[in-house]
Amino acid sequence: MNDRKQVRRNQLIGMIAGMLGGAMMAATWSYIPTTVGWGGAVMWGGVIGLALGSLTQIEKLGYLITRSNNRMFNFLVGISAPLLVIGVLAVVVRWMAR
């Protein structure tokens, strides 16, 4: 099977499982729907499931940045890169709002 098709399938399965998991957690713990609402619980469950379905791509992102063959290092860099970009954008937006 095509690698891209497999990644998309993993992402879809992860998203659906995450949405179901988010709904089950919201039904079990009453403070979740009061905090983020039912839609937020299902949405964040789907986002987390989608991210877990994309773990192989995260390692590839780290490899593109580092060119290292160390899989754990590539994974950590791949996880950190989007968070760093989001942080920099948050600082820029906050700075421009002054």
C-alpha cells in the first residue's frame, strides 16, 4: 500500500477514535463538558487522535530539519518545531497588539 494512503488512513482512524474517546471522557467526567463544552471535548479528542495518527510524519519532519539518523532525536525535534513556530507567532501577535 502507498505510504501516503497508510498515513491518511492512520490519521482518519486516529481522529475518529479520538472523537469517540473525547465524547466518552466528557460523559464520564462532568467537569470536561462544563469547561470546554461537548463540542470542544469531541473536537480536542479528534485533534489528539489525529496527532497520534501522524507520529511517523513527525519523525520525518525532524529528519528534514536535522538530517540525523537518530530516530528519537528526530521525533523530539519534529514535535518541538511546530510548538516553537506557534510560540514565535504568539509573541509576534502580542507584540503587534500593543
